[in-house]
Amino acid sequence: MSAINFNTSNQTYRQLLGNGLSYRVPPFQRDYSWEEDEWDNLWQDIQGILESDGEPAHYMGYLVLQTSDNKTFDVIDGQQRLTTISLLMLAILKSLQGLVEATVEAENNRRRIEQLRNTYIGFLDPVTLVPKSKLILNRNNDAYYQNYLVPLGRLPQRNLNHSEHLLRRAFGWFGKVVRERQNGGHDGASLARLADTLSDRLFFTVITVTDELNAYKVFETLNARGVRLSATDLLKNHLFSVVHRSGEHATELATLEQRWEGIVEKLGSEGFPDFLRVHWNSRNRFVRKTELFKAIRASVQDRGAVFQLLRDMEQDADVYAALSQPADPFWTSEECKHVGALRLFTVRQPFSLLLSARRVLDAVAFADLLRACSVISFRYNVIGGLATHEQERVYNFVAAKVGIGQIVDVSAMILALRQIYVSDESFRNAFSESSLKTTQSRNRRVVRYILFHLESQLSENDHDVESDRYSIEHVLPENPSEGWGHIGADEVDRLVDRLGNMTLLTTVDNRKIGNAEFSAKRPVYSESDFQITRKLAEENAEWNAERIAARQKGMAKIATAIWRIDSLSR
């Protein structure tokens, strides 16, 4: 991969807005969306730097900018923060304007307004002498911002879109809190000092890139470190720009906006980038996350390609969203079980194949594929604990074959997954040695899943896996009583989380026997509702490391029959 071409620096708000620099929110980027909770959070942070014993500075996070000339910058990420600080500055100017109109130090306050406006809001172009705003908003917000907010004129309240209402309300909200803090806004010097203080003490980490590809790579790098940036907006801006350059009809952008927002709302803005990659790999040659934007940009270059991508995403979005929701009405009862297993295992590698297969298989065949994916995931991920990069590559390879029609039936799809199907022998061996710490919520649910399936295989009775009536019983307790003195402390730590040491009991019985010795527990096990637990009592007169290992080997044999794909085990 080529090096990412970007510069990084820490800059205060004053440094950002100085030296004739200007900032532009790309026209098709998301609208202004902050509301009172976000305004209040920002104001509380600002209060902390204004107090005499307060913080010397407040960190505003990452700001990702794109530029070709280092004079005009597209705001790729950070527009909500920049816009809100600008509204706060305008609210301060409005208070100063009120003093001028009330003839309070009118001349001094006019000069303060001019100086603050030139520094933070806009300036005269030295060549054309035309006023230029330092911040240009997107196509849905800029007219209201430039025509009403920047001039500090009367603000219309009717016939506004939702984001324009938010801009108006934010301006009024900050005007109110500024007046309350600054003794009613009657001191022009104090208001100017407020503007200068926050501009010097609010600072950003500014990442400046030269093109969209570098911006996308920055998003992926930061997102991998837990900083969620909006690669979704970056892609949206590219697609909408393609349509705009193609000479769109009057209704095309509105239609595109509506359909795009419908997909994002269904998936959530943070879930959209993951969906996009799975969707793309379900229809195209496999690309890694860092190369996704490049691949889409190369492929989607005209209006027809944009709308085709949109139609394809709409087709897949419902399936993708439902893959994380086992109870979704989208699924049959049979499909629901296997979707629930994939979610329990926190396995997403099969998703590209499942999207691709859903487009060509009927419900019965698709349920067969879902089961195969859940079995493979149980063997490969849960019990095997194997590396997922090879698994993902295989799923995407098969998905691509399905996408181009080279594989069309479910049997062939499952056979193509043989490479990531853990053999019976390897699975039995791994299961026989498995330990899962049930202090972790996910592991606790996985153990319940395993034990209930083993029980169903033995007794042919189905129980409600989620019911609070039942619980996991550790035969050797996590906190043993004196009756367990024959097992040393180190042995307890090694044995207590072995699958062979766990069984099922009613919650009432589990509480009743507590951490008693095995001889006291065994009669309760003998009367249990669960065959797996009665079997444990029948086959074991004592409980130690050897008995745990032997029981777990027996469980492994049963598990190999449960989580098995006949066509792949031959």
C-alpha cells in the first residue's frame, strides 16, 4: 500500500481561522445535526477553561481536512464542531451589536465587532474586496448561514428545513448562555475577551490530506484505534458529486438523498462502513478495508453506476441488518436459530457469502447454508480459536463465485467451504481441552448454548436456553468449600472453567447446593430435570481432574455429532 500523504499538527481555533484561510463543508456532506445536549456539553467544557482556576486548554478532537493549495480546506470530518463554534462566535458578536444599538460604548464595540468578525467569521478579499466567509456550509445549510446568521440579521423561523431550525436554535441558545455568563452582555470588553479566550484555549489535532483516497485511509487508521470518523460521509460526498457533475435532473439529488438516508438510518452511521465492505465483497473481487474506497471510486464514475450501487445496497441492507437481529421477522424459525448462533459467536466473516447467496437461494436452501456457516463457525472460531483472515478470504472467494453465477446451488457453496471446516478429529481434540471463563458474559452464553445442545442430543427435549429458571453449575465450584481439599488451589484454577466441569441445573437447585462437596451435590444431580446432569451423577462416584477430563472427552464425542456437516466430514 502506498504511503498516506498527510500532515498532522495541533492547532488552536485562532490558528485555524487565521492568515486568510477558509473552510468548506463539501456540498453533499451531512447537514448540521447537533442539538441541545451537544451544545450544553461544549459549553460546559468551555466553562471549565474560563474559570480562574480552570483548565488551561480544552481538546476538541480530530479535524480532518483536505486541500490542494493550503488556503482553502474541505472539512472531511469535524464540521459539527466547527459550525457550532462559529455559531457561538456569532452569538458573541450579536451581543456586541446589541450594545452598539443601545449606544453603550458604541464606537469601541463597533471596532470590536469588526476585529472579531475579520478574525473568526469573514474578511475582505484583498484582490476583489468582496467579503468572504471563512466557513462555507453544505448545500442545505449554507444559504441560511450566510444570508441570515453571518449578517446578524432577523432570523426567519418558518419554511426552514430541520437542520436550518437547528442552526437558528443553536445561535439563540448560545446567545442566551453568553448573556447569562457575561452579566447580561453589558460589557463589550468582557465579551471580546470571551471570544479571544476560547479561540486560544480550544485546540484540535488537525490532519490535512491531499485527496479523498488519503482521507479514507486516515479514517480507517483512526477508526482501527477506536476514533470513529465518518468514512460514510466521504463516500456519500463522492457519489453525490458524480451525479452532480453528470448534470443531474432536478429531482435526482433529492431522490438520491432520500434513498441514501434510508439505508444509513436502517444500518446506523457507524454500521454503514462495515455493511459497505461486506456488500461490495459479496458482489465483486475481494478488497481489504484500506482499498475499499479506491475500488468503489474506480468503479462508480457516472450517474448510472451511482444509482446501480444504490439499488444493490438497498437490496442487501435488509438482509445485512437482519443478520444482527435473530428475532427479526425477516427470518423463518429455522433461520432464526442459526442467525442467533452467529451473533452469539460474534462471527461476521460469513456475511458476504450470506448476502450473495440470499439473492439466489430459496428459503430452505438458505437455511441449510446458514446452518453450515454456524457449524463451521463453532468448530473454527469458538472451539478452534483459529485466525480469521484465512476464513474471511474463503468466504469472500465463494461469495464472488456465487455473485458471477459460477456457483448456484447450496451443496456446491458448502463444499467450497471445505478449506475452513475443522476436521472431526481436530474438533474432538480441541473440544476435549476447551475452557471458557463464565465470568465473561459472552462465554457464559456460549457455555449455556453448548450444554443445552448436548442435553437436547441426549434427552431429545428442548429447553428455553434464555430462561432464568436454569443456570450453569460448576461441579468443582469457583470458590470451593473445605470439602474440596483434595484439589489444590492451582488445580482449581486450571479445572474450574473446563467444559467437563460444567453442567445444567435449575437455578433453585444451584443455589441450594452452593459450593458443597461432590458427595453432597451428587444426590441433587441424580434428581435433576436434565439428562446430562443425571448422567454425570450415575457415571462418577468422585470428582477430580481425571473425571473432568474423561467427561469432557465424552462430551466432545457427542459435540462432534451435533456440530457436523456430513458432506464435509466424509
